[in-house]
Amino acid sequence: MSAPLRPTPKRSLALALVLAAAVLVALGAYRVREQHRIVELGYELAEATAELREAREDNRRLRLELSLLTEPERIQELATEMGLAPASAGQIRPAKPAPDAGGASRAEPGAERERGHGGRAGAQPGDPEDSQP
């Protein structure tokens, strides 16, 4: 049998050079991969920027269209063409408040507190008139 290989200065230097070369190749491959990723992200950013520009232009165009379609003069003209006219005083009736599930009207919260009990100004709890409708 042959004697085991013992590290010699030449072999140690060669091994160190091979390891250094492997580390440099790995770092180079990592750098290339990262540079490729940067380029990909640049393309994605350019695409997203173009989409944003298009969306903003669409938004601007739609807002302009909305302002034109909701112009009071245009609506009045269309209503007249359809035979519509402003309501006369006799055609307008106030709506009665609809009771909710609890039987109370759908008035603003706290409105009864502001009016007092029973809807009478200045009424206090326990007033004898409190039980009258």
C-alpha cells in the first residue's frame, strides 16, 4: 500500500486556489442573478407605471364625461324633451315618517331628546300631559 497523502505546501496552495476560484465563481453567479432580477424589476416597474398612467387618463376622461352628463342644463333639456315639467305645489305632499320595528319614527337619533317628551317643547318627564296623545 502507498503512504497516505500528506498535505504539502504545493497541495495546500492548489487547494486554496481552487477554493478561492470556487468562491469567486459563486459570487459572480450570484451577482449575475441579482443583476438579472434588477432588470426584470425594471421592466415590471415600467409596465406598472404605464398601467397607472392609463388608469389616471381613464379616470380623468370618466370624470369629464360625468361632469358633462350631470350638467343641470343638459338634464333640464332632456327632461323637457321627455315631456317632464317641474312639479306644481299641489303635486307635492310631505311624506309621513315610517315607524321602525320598535314603533318609533325614523327621526334623527337624539331628536326626541331635543324636542322633549311627546314632541312638545319644554315637556319634562313625569308631566301629567305626558300620557296624553
